[in-house]
Amino acid sequence: MPPRHAIRAGQVLDSIERSPKTGRMTIEQRRILTTAIPGPVSAGLMARKQGAVAAGVGTTLPVFAVAADGGVVVDADGNQLIDLGSGIAVTTVGARAPRVVEAVKAQADAFTHTCFMITPYEGYVAVAEALNRLTPGDHDKRTALFNSGAEAVENAVKIARAYTGRQAVVVFDHAYHGRTNLTLAMTAKNQPYKRGFGPFAAEVYRAPVSYPYRDGGLDGATAAARALDVIEKQVGGTEVAAVVIEPIQGEGGFVEPAPGFLPALAEWCRANSAVFVADEVQSGFARTGDLFACNHEGVVPDLVATAKGIAGGLPLSAVTGRAEIMDAPQVGGLGGTYGGNPLACAAALAAIETIEADGLVARARQIEELIKPRLLLAQKEDDRIGDVRGRGAMIAVELVQPGTSVPAPELAKAVATACHQQGIIVLTCGTYGNVLRFLPPLTISDDLLVEALEIVVASLREIS
């Protein structure tokens, strides 16, 4: 007999209305709280989680999801929460995008796996062709598929090292690139990601990033000159295999470099025969109001690492770049058992079709127009809002001590917790833990978005 909590969660799922024509669940797009957060079923499931799952695997909200669609996540107690997180920028096209669901069903009915390195299949090739077409630049490109963002970044480094014959990798303050040994070395934030897990991979060097709110107002060119001076002194241009940067930093606090910073780095890489790698894992696939964040300044990376929003919720990542660089590793040097899994490839093709057919790049810009003015107005009324930044549906608020630039992580945590209790999924981030980040699905309605923002601002106002 199924556990009691599974039965209760199943009853919630069964209670959701379905379309008589398609049989698809129809989740009403509004916030509904039937219990306190968490409700009794989620609380029971959390107790099971604590007895079965490693303690190092944390959760942001103490609720268990049973369904999601548009801008709503339904939990095991029947509460409907407004989603401002998208599973950390993954469900960009929605958690149940019709094209994605149908494509995955059809592929699962054909086969779930053969391993592309053993008996290849067309879906992998089709995804590679799509990424070669969509990523910045019109040069000849190649793509390799993997499973996670960390895998993509790590393979981008492998490819750059194979191509250049060099070892040094340059990354930046506040960077987040993943949880593998190499990508932890590349990640800047110690707690909770790095503490106790060393030693880390060698030949990784860190330079200062352009952080307009915290670097004294340096313009992009000046900030780039500062970073390049550090690189030249610490490493030397002839030793650098790759410069790896998030065009808008994710976990580091949605730090958007000043205009001119990224182009200067790319130009330096060209002059020094180093590979310029854009980590677009969080910022890619329409998230920032451009298909890729690099497009905002017309920057064309040598390699682009993608994941998260690429496949509508299925695990897939990629490295796409200049053909001569991508083809540098020996045959068999790239790959993996699950890389480019058929189900994930089918989902990616459907997600890309959804982005293009439904105008989701433009929708991300509309979301920015809804979010930013409200947050900027709140900033005028509350000096604890130090900065409002970001683009598209990747917006952040940095919270500080009143009238200062001193980070206020406890305030960010308190606001997020208050929002969670009112049915709003809000995430925090930042090197100092003092940033609220907003990553709604691009399928969220205006009404839900406005309601959620009003609750966020009201929660901040009520916390002294």
C-alpha cells in the first residue's frame, strides 16, 4: 500500500480539472492557500526526506510539488504558489509546456536511450544544428551535448585547453560555474558550495569583475582594464587557455557588468589567442530579453556553455562554438553515457520551437517592464534597497543596511521567508546572501506577476 502522504498528494493531483478535449490538467492561474505553509502533507513528506535524503541536499521551501503550469506550482496540500523561481531559471517555457510534453511522450514511446556514442539518433544532431544557428555569431560552429551546466563549463575548459595547448583558466569575482571539482575551483562563493570539499583543481585564476553597484562606479572599459591588468600580472596572456564569464552573473547576485566590459575581455582574448567562453547557463534562452545575454552588446564568444532553460525541465546542456576550437579534442575525448539523452533532445527542440513561435524573447522584455518600475519605486521609498538590476526576466534587488551599502543577508532571508509563507516562490542569491532574485517563467500572467511583486514589496515594508 502506498504511504499515507503519497495517497494525500495523489488526491490533490486527481482533484485538478482536466480538459474534456485533450485530457490535460487545467491549473487555475491564481494563488490559493488552503493551509499554512507548509501544510500537513508537505510536513510529513519533509520528515520522510530527512530520513532518506542526505542532509547536504537542502530545499528552499518546505513544500512538495505535485503539479505546475504557467506561473503556478501546486503543492501536496493543494496550495497554489506563484512561481518567481522557475526551478532556478529552468522552466523558462513553463513547467508543462504543451510542445515539450508532447515531444517527450512521443520520444518515450519510441525509445528512452541508446547512448549517442553507441548508436546515434537524429534528435542529438537536430539540437546541435539548432544551437549552431541560434548562438551568437554567424561563423561555422559545432556543438557537443552533456547533462548539466557544470558539465558544460568543464567541457568548455577541456576544449579550450585542447585547442590552445595551455592550462590557465581565468574566472571572476562572484562567479558561479558549478559543483564539480573544477567548476568549484572556478566558483567564487565559499559557503555553502566550497567549504570542506578541497583541494580544488589547479591553474584557475580569479580577476575582479565589473560590479557597478560596488566598484565605485567604474565604467566598463576601466573595469576591464583593471581585470586585464590582474590577468597579465598573475598569469600572462601567453598562458591563458580560456577566460570564462557569465554575461550576467547568476548565483553571484545577478551582477550585470557595465557596458564595454565584456567586449573588452573578448577583444583581449582575440589578441592573445585565448578562448573567450560565455557561461550562459542561467542567462540563456530568452531569459534576459535577448536569446542570449551576450547579444545585448553584440559580443560573440568563441564557446558558449548552455543548460537550464534549454530543455523545458529535462537535464541537458551543451557547448557550442567555433568549429576549429570544438574539433580540437581527439575522437572519444568528449561525451558521456547520458549526454544528449533522446528525451532531453526532444524536449529541447520543443522548447526552442516554443520560444520562437510564442515570442518569448519579447515576453521577457515585457516582464522586465512590469518588474523593474515597481522595484525602482519601492527603492525610492526604502533605503534598504541598495540596487535594482538585471534584464528581462532575470531581475534582482540587493538589500543593504539602511542608508549604507553594507549587505543585509538576514533581511533578504526574512523577506523571502515571509513571501514563502504567503505562497510566493522567491529565491535569494549573492556572494553576501543579500539579494532577492526574480526568475519567473516567461509564461506567467501579468496579474500573477503583479500580485507577487506587491507581496514582496509589502513583506519588505513590514520587516523592520
